[in-house]
Amino acid sequence: MILEKLNALKSGKLTAAKNIKNFLEKIKKENKSINAIIALNPNAVKEAEEIDKKIKNKKAGKLAGLAIVIKSNINVKGLLTSCASKTLDNYYAPYDATVIEKIRKEDGIIIGMANMDEFACGSSGETSAFGAVKNPKAKDLIPGGSSSGSAAAVAAEFCDLALGSDTGGSIRNPASHCGVIGIKPTYGLVSRYGLIDLSMSLDQIGPFSNELYGSALLLSVIAGYDEKDPTTYDQKNPPDFWDAKNAEHFFHKNEDYTKALEAKAIPELRIGIPDFDKICDKKIAEIIKDNIKNLEKQGHKIVPIKLDHLDLAVQTYYPICYVEFFSGTRKFDARKYGHKIEKTCGPEVLRRILGGSEISKAEFHGAYYRRALKAKELITQELNEAFKKVDCIILPAAPKLPHKIGSKISIEEMYAYDAFTIPSNLAGIPTISIPAGEINKIPVGLQILVPAFQESRMFSIANLIL
């Protein structure tokens, strides 16, 4: 547990250096069988020793001594930030992304860079130039993607916390398959400066953890306005998500736990349930419904809702994603760094580049991209209308169980993994995936969707289920 470990670090029962060494030892022994980590920080132990001095002098930050793994599309100064692609196999980041600056300021230790689907193009963790990531809970199965290595690293206990990026489910999809907690924050809550993004209007950086407290803690550190990223919200009053003190009080299950729960939770929740049976595995649907029944037993109201355009999410998402990805990859021309992307990338990346190129052409621009933007607005309006009637919406995180690594499945089947996660990105709202149960020891995730900047509500509801 993160809170217990932080207390041990503060009291001297555990040193930051020892914490890092323990993880490095575990990675050395087990990473070959999982392939979650593709680059380690050679200075991690030295950095930990410096943080131990700060802890001793009581000058350490919120994350003091914790080991954090970073998805390889987030710039970490001096480390290989390759996006798991041969295109950037010689690119060592010359600067820290804003989220990394914030983590360092609070004395978190970057232990290494996580494997991922190449340039975040994928839903399985199989498209990496470094080889497929394996699911620690079932090594013959995919871990999900594109933040596959980050989720697998947390599930395999290679780190305390991890960061990923979520474009259409890239955090929540692998969180579900690996049995961990994954969060896509409100669009604009977390700076994207230093993220090598897949789709600029959809991407958001978010945390992975084995528990809610760790997720709330890391989110409290990385959130906030950044003048380097104009999409971040500059608000006089900070968004209503839990800071570290609130999170500690809420998640620490002591005699005040019940009082804290009552103070934070909405007395009677109105829980919106769309019809998800048509595109969901029956056993997954049963697990989600069992969790919903438990909430009903706690006195919360279940409200069936109609989301008429939910089935358009995948078709809406990909034209936008393709066009924005194509635009973003024009900088990978081998002039300043790396290699020419079209000559070095894998088939999924090339598919999206060529698709984006075609959709961007004048004769197709109105037919596909602009229509996709209109559909995006419809889905956003539909969710906003739903939130006038309910406090949250519950959906499965993935409509089916992970397939076997190397299985031949169609592009349509692969893209369908994100059918329930994409709407949150299109609407820019925060969503969490939490473990809901298992099918033959394979984890199943449940999503909680709430209105923009209502992360506090999201955590509170998640805590009722876990």
C-alpha cells in the first residue's frame, strides 16, 4: 500500500534507495518474461540517496522515495523516449515533460520507461518495436494498450506508480486487462507539454496504481495549469479532485473512515446505466451488473439511460485520430532527430499515417473529418444531458476479454476493444477503470464516468465499489 510505504519511508523503516534497489532487482529477474520496461534510469539509486537526505531533514515532497514508471511517449530528460519505435531508437529526451517536472519536484523517482504500442497506435501492446508486452495476470494474453507497459509494470509490482496516456482508452483498456486502476482525467486538467501525442484533441496523461490512494496522490501532483500547454484550464478555484491530504484521510481505513466516507460520498447516488449488452461479452456484463446490484443494495438509485450515439464512438474516433496523428508525425522526417517515420514504423502506424493523409485531402475532408467532429459534438451533448439526470455513468471498460498474444484478429475487432472507453475522450470527461471481478482468473474492469472536473466524485464512487 502506498500510504504505508510513504509512512515507512518517512519514519526511516525503509529508505528510498532500498525501495529503488528492490524494484530494480525484481525488474532484472522478471522483466524478460513480461517485457514491460524498455529503458531503466541509470541514476535512479543515486537520486534515491539524495532524496533520503531530504527525508531525513524533513524537506521531502509528497512522492518522496516512490518508484514511478513512465510511458515511453512522455519526455524524461536523458532517458530513451522512443515511443517504442525504431523511428526514435536514438532519441534521448533533452527536457522533462511538465508532468515529470512536477513528479521530480515532489521527489518521485523515475525508475524507467515503459513499453507501449508503437506511437500509441494499438489496443493490445503487440505493435511495439521492442516486442509485445505480456499480461502479468495471464502471460499468454495481451495486456491491452497502448499504455501496456505502464499497466503491466504496476500489475507485476515493478514500481509503486506509473504514468500512461489515454487517447481512446489507452489507460483504461490495459488497466482492465491487468487488474489495476487506471485514470483518464478531465481534458485540460493535466498538462500535455512533453507528451508525444497520438491525437492532440483527445490525449490526456493519467496515473496507474494498485489502489485508489496512489492514483489520487499522483493525480494531485501532476494536475494543474501549465502556461506551456494552452489546453490546461487556468481557474482561480482549483478543480474538485482530491489532494494528497484529502486522499490520505479518505483512504486510510481507521476509526475516521466511516465519517470521511459519509462526508465525501453523495448520500444517494443516481447511477446511470446505458444498454451495453449488445456489444459486450455476457460474462463481463454479468460482473458489471453484479457490482451495480451491490450499489443498489447500499441504497443508491439505478437509472436506465439512453445513449443513442454510443455505437458511433469507434467510427467517430478514428477519422479524428487518423488526421491528427498524420499531422503530428510530419515532424518525424529525420532532419532534426530520429529516422523518417514511413521508412521505420510498423504496419499499424503506417496504416494510420496513410489513412490520415487520405482523409485530410480536400475531396475527403468534409466527408469524413468534419462529419466525425459533428458526431463528436453529438456524443458530448448526449453525455452532458445524461449528467443532468444522473451523478455518474457505469460501463464495462472493455467489451471482451483479452485475446492470446499473436492471434490473428481483424482490425475491426481490435478497434472494438475501445468501444466503451472512447466516449469519455470525445467528451473530455474524467473516467476511472477499477477491477470489478475475474473470469477464469482474467481481470475485468468497470468504468465510472462523471462530468468534467468531478474527479472527487469519481474517486468517491470508486471507493464504494472497491
